[in-house]
Amino acid sequence: MKDTAPKSAFITKVEEMLDQYHSLYDGNCPYVLNERLTLEQIEQFESSAHIVLPQDYKDFLLHIGNGGKHAKQFPLSLSHATGCLEESLRKTVGLEYMSLPFSLDKCNRCFDDDLDETEDDTITDDGYDQMITEALHGTITLHNDGCGYFIVMIVSGELAGKLYYIDTCNGQGARFVSDSFAAYYLKWLNQQMTRRLAYLEQNDKFECVITDVKLGGNVRDLHVRKLNNDFLLQFEYFCPGDFMLAGGYSEYTKVNDHLVVSLYMEHVSFSALELTQLDNSMEPSLSHIGDRSLHEVIGRVNRLFTHDIGGNHFPLYVEGLEQEILIKGVKDIAVSVGDVYKIRGRLSGEVYRITR
């Protein structure tokens, strides 16, 4: 039975934000949490480690979930609590080191470049393992960022409750992250939502119906017709997890499927874009001028991005589709609202939703 203790303001806020975050993915959000823990399970961990977890983190485990299901999600489950130390030592460890007070000085001394210049040659393997263990006393691993970078939460000592980012491999030591799990989690979740909103803002979605499908590897060419309109176009998109050889067959996408799609054109080495700025009086339009998703797009820049997504991206509004096409990766171009461009290149896209 799950614990029914009253929810804190932090948990109420998290639930509200998670609902908003999931709604940005039309029911297919990649952030999936493990099942919640019971109070008995949490207390059993605390007893085994001889610690008391910070209340905000304990509330998260109890009311939200036992960490993310997928790699690199924040936070990791409680089963990964020893991850930072185990990866540094390359062996399994117990929980007893968590009850020993964390020392920022020892952590920095162990994982700082200066160690290589002073004592590294004289320290035995056992001595080095002991130094690493002492450097990570009183920590719980909350995140593994890869390449020896971790976020840990301090659970013992005068810094208990605070979060630190630790570089265990590249000599940068420990860096302060947050005064509490709650503060950092809300900040982290807000960042994920902002990134998703920025992504959705890159190119507005529009609805259409599939009139033809061509398979090739895990790339598909779709001929589609805008709903309630005879306007036809062709574009390609990647279909992860649905690899098919050319001429193959798949249930994933069929003729007459209704879909919601976004489109983009990207400047890459094998398909460089050709941009020509036109007189602002020209009527934006789009025409299919070749095979394998090669198009000529004429559109107007109606707005610029409100989120920093980098890479000199800008949205081009196309009258024929009544939607924006994202132009990606074009260097050395200053775009202003009202500009009209003719762009020749490969039209690609992402399918958000299919109904039949």
C-alpha cells in the first residue's frame, strides 16, 4: 500500500508541471518515471545506509516516482544511489560510506588535476581506491551525465541536502549545483519544458492525408495532400524503430492515413540549401520540382524565435501550406521579419500523430 501522507507544496508543483510537460508530447512523453516507493521501502534504505534522506527527495520518491526509467534522466532511481562511486572504483560497493560526512576539500583534492602533479605516482591502487571512497563519503548519485560526470546529493555532513556536480575523470573537481533537491528538480523540469516548447516552436504543425508511401531504409518519402485542399507535396522523414528495405512493407504508415506533420529544410554537406532573398511583394508559394524530396520553397519570415535554439534557425511561413517550415543551419545570414526568401533544398519532416 502506498503512503498517504499529505503532499508538500513542492510535490503539488511537480505534479502540475509534469502534467504540463506530458501534454507537450501528445501522450508520448519520453520522460517516464518508475513506480513510487512505499514509506517502508524508503525507511529500509535509510536504515541500511544509516542516513536520513532529505525530506524533499523522500517526498519525491513517495509521491512522484523512484527516478526516471531511461538512461540520463533526472533523477536516477534509488537503485543507482552508489553509481558515482561504483563507476569510479569499477566494483560494487555497499551503502555504509553514505553515513560518513562529505568533505568538499577531499572531493576536490581527489578529482582535481593537481593530484597528477603531486601524489599520483606515489599512491598505490588500494590507496587511490580509498581516496576515491573518502572523496565520495556522504553522497547519493542522482544523475550520470556520462564520461565520468555525475550529480550527487550530499546526505551526511554540514553540506547535507545540497547538490554538487562532480567530474571524476577530467580533473575539474566538484561544482556547487543547488541548495536542495526540490530547487534543482523544479529548475531542471522547467528547462525540459522550455526546450520542448522551443522545439515545437521551430515549425508549426499542419494536418494532411497520405496519398503515397515510398520506403527506403528507415527513411520514408511521403506524398501528402493538405486536408480540405488539393495542394500536394512530397517530403521525407525518419521512422525510428521501423527499419525497412526499399520496396518493403510496413503497417506503420499507409496511404489514406491522416497525420499531423512538421517540415524543415536543413543545410548539410550532402544537401546544401540555396537561398535567394526576393522582393517583399512576391507571393509566397511552394512547388515540387524533383525526386527524393527536392523542393523550391518561397515564403516570408513572419516572426523570430523567442527561445534560444541555436544554429541560425528561422521559420519561413508558406502561404500554400498555411504553415511554417523551419530553415536549419544556415550560416552568416541576418534574417528580419518581413523578408521573403526562395529556398531550394531537401524537404524533411517529423510526423507527430497518425490516425486512420
